[in-house]
Amino acid sequence: MSGCSGCSFKGMSTAVEDSFVGVRFGEETNLTLCRTVGEIFAKGEPVIVETEEGPAFGRVEQSPMPVFKPCQKSSAKKILRPANDDDSSAFERKRQQEMTGKLFCLQRARELKLEMKISKVDFSLYGRKATFYFTANGRIDFRQLVRDLSRRFSVRVKMVQVGARDEAALLGGIGICGRTLCCSSWLKDFRPISIQMAKRQSLSLNPSKISGQCGRLLCCLAYEDDQYKRPPKSRPAPAAKHP
């Protein structure tokens, strides 16, 4: 969406409101926009947020957080309440379970001779559900692995196979540009990337120069590709160089 003029939220208020804050969950790179429902939260304050997967523990990193787009306001998550000591303890148990769960899953996958790489493990705050993200070259019969994990941790287990780009978005990191990976901070949709994009931009075809952490071609090759498809005479003139 290029702007709000043509979306379903046209006509709604774009005024800045002080009832939104930015919350960071765990070690995520980007902040999640949350509604305060009339309460005031200070920076650094732990909170419990309502998410699709259930209550989640986070910390306020920006308060207030200015928001203009009505579509962003409508999708903001709701802060249920300030976090208490029990919530903080539950969050620490969750982190320990995730580390233990990843090690156990790696060990059992090896014993079961499953050709898979465990990328990330996510337990719910109160340990009722656990999601295991993994990459693999083909289909994996992980039924026995799921039974072992469920028995070991007494949770409902969900296995999610992801691609190389999705794995990079999950794990995050710093790109060769020195900035946070686009896929882990703001990029939501992956466009098809081809080597022709690098050729049109006269870039080095050295794989180490045009590949991201995922091992695939850089997503940013597509950002200016439309400009290079235009006839040379209609392209913007290069900026003048100062001595």
C-alpha cells in the first residue's frame, strides 16, 4: 500500500494520539505497536500484551509512540496489564524452556536421523504451547519427534517448516550494508529476485557481494530495479560529484 488515500481506512483520523506505545518482545529487532487502553506506561516497564498466540511478555521501549496511519492504529495489539513478579518468573521459565527445547529437539532429530535444522523455538508464556521452526531440503516425517517433545515438555507442539529467507527474518541480524536486515525489521512480502537485477545495476556478480545472510540474492536488488528498466535517456541524472 503506497498510502492511505486508496485504502479502506480513507477518511479516518490521522491525528497523533498518546495512547500508543512501542513494545519489544524478547530480542526482536523491531517494536510492536500496542494500545495502552487509557493507561500510561513508562519506558522500560514490563507489560502483558494480547497476541494471536496468547498473552505475551514484553517491555515498553517507546512511550508514547506517534502513529499517523489509521490502518496501523486498527492493527495495534492491546496491552492487557502491567506485568507482575509472577509474569516475570514465567518469562524466565519460558526462555529456559526454549533453550532446553532446542537442544533436546536437535538431539532427538539426530537420533531419529531426521535431516532438519532447528532455527528457533517459541514457548507460550505459561508453557501450554510450543512452536518449533525448522528448515529442511524436503518433507520430514516428524511425527515421532512431536510425540517425544510433547512428552518431554508436556505442551502442545507445532512444527513449522520455513524457507531460508523466512529463517533470516526469524533470527534477525545485520546486513552487509551495516543496517538491520530488512526482512526482520519491516519487509513483509518477499519479491522474486533474479540475477538480471544485479546485471542491470552493473553490480559485481560475486555471490558474496550480492547474497544475503539467507544465502539467497539480496532483497534490496529489487528496490531500484524499476528505475534501471527504463530507457537510459529517461533515467534520473546521477548526482554531481563535488571535488
